[in-house]
Amino acid sequence: MAEPSQIELDVVRRLIGGAHFLTVLTGAGVSAESGIPTFRGPGGLWRTFRAEDLATPEAFLRNAKLVWEWYDWRRGLIAKAEPNPGHRAIAAWERILPGFTLITQNVDGLHDRAGSRNVLKVHGDIWEMRCFECGVRKVDLRAPLPVLPPKCARCGGLMRPGVVWFGESLSEDVWMRAEQAARASDIFLVAGTSAQVYPAAGLVSLAKHAGAVIVEVNLEESGVSSIADAVLRGPAGEILPQLAPTNKRPDEAARSIRP
Ligand code: OAD
């Protein structure tokens, strides 16, 4: 893996600093340096567990306790983790760049804890739950949960994790906003995702066809490396902070008064 050169990092930093609409799509790799396992890499969750047993509505109906035990274990891991410099760099972009959108496939909430405010969570949020019967939603930050599976305080039905399972549709509202951001972006940065899971991975080609410059940050080749205009190979927690733009566009910086 060749590390990106200073020139490559500078070029991408300038692109980001000059972007009118910057959209960032993140995946599990962005949380890997916080100690959260990814899905498909070494030590990845789908190498040890079968998605069919744990992350489908059928699995939940078969054995809600087992499904909840797995999510409760993951909630415990995440509760002990801290956001890393990659999450914090992304949160800083939101404060600096007006046309910024963050889309994440991660359910861990580490972007929120790093200070990101408007996160489009296309695969849901592991800290939310909703009733399988009446649909009522709530946020519950306890880890571990005292009783598994948790029950609905309103109707007594089974609560389910507020994440998207295989075979389920994404939230229409969140997805619409994610697509809009992808189409509008002039720079689309995709970080720490294998880009194997659709429709989320399709946002990259959507942005590309709409004219965005695609920048990838990943340790390894992914499903979208071939359409990326710039590829920065390395850990997101090290590379993203190096892309921090100044808070002025290059043209504004050139016009500003200097002492
Ligand atoms: P994957 O586990 O499929 O991919 C993680 C990616 O992160 C790989 O491309 C790694 O090379 C890269 N990576 C690992 N560590 C990194 C680091 N420190 N810095 C940069 N890159 C790193 O995870 P996702 O692509 O997020 O969905 O998986 C997508 C979806 O599949 C998840 O949201 C989840 C899963 O099934 C659902 O549960 C619905």
C-alpha cells in the first residue's frame, strides 16, 4: 500500500476547501481505529457471524433474544469506544463548509459523539429501538440492556433494534436526502467502506454521473476505487485530519487583507 504523497494530500485538501457541495459517505472502516469491528475485513463481523441468523426480520421472528444478545454485545463494544480523529475531522467540515452533507452506513453513533449534527444514517442507529408491533420509537443508551429482548412500554410488543436489516428498505426520507446530496455534490468523498452493499454504494456512481469529483480514502481497493478520481490509501483516522480545509475558499483567502 503506497501512502499518499504530500502533493496528493494538498490537491485533495484544496479541492475540499473550494467545494460548494461536499458530500461524505462513510463506512465501518472509519470506526475501525476506534476499535469497532468492520464487517468484511480481518476480524470482520460477517466472518464470524451469519447475517441470516442475526440481521434479518426472519431471524428476529425466529429468535428475538439471540438477535438482541448480539446487538447488546455490539452496543457494549461501541459504548466503550471513543470517536477517532477521522470522525472529528468530518465533524469540523460540517462547521466550516455550508454545503456539507454526511451520509453514513455506520449505526454506531460515533459521528454524533464527535460533534456531527446532521448525519444521514442510511442503515439506522444502534442506539434507537422501535416496537415491532406498534412502531413506537425510542432512544435507549443503556449498555447492557437490563432485559432481553426489551418490550414496548406502550403495547407490550417486542422492541427491535433501530437498524436496517437485510431485505428491508431504507428510510425513504433519509434516502431521498442522501440521493439529493450525492447529485448536488461537486466533491464526493467516500471513506472506509468496501462499497459492496447497495443501495448505499450506488451513491458514489450517482454522484460521479452527476459530475462530482470522487475521492476515496480506504486502506484497500473497494468496489468504487475504479471510478474514483483520487485515491488516498491509508487509515481514515490519519488521512482525514490531513485534508482539513482552511475556513476560507482559496479565492476569498487571496482577497483577504494581510497585515
Ligand atoms: P465493510 O466491512 O464491508 O468494509 C470496511 C472497509 O473499510 C473496507 O473497504 C476496508 O478496507 C476499510 N477499512 C478498514 N479499516 C480502515 C481504516 N482504518 N481506514 C480506512 N479504511 C479502512 O464495511 P461497510 O462497507 O461499512 O450493513 O459495510 C457496509 C454495510 O455492510 C454495513 O453498513 C452493514 C454491513 O452489512 C448493514 O448491516 C445493513
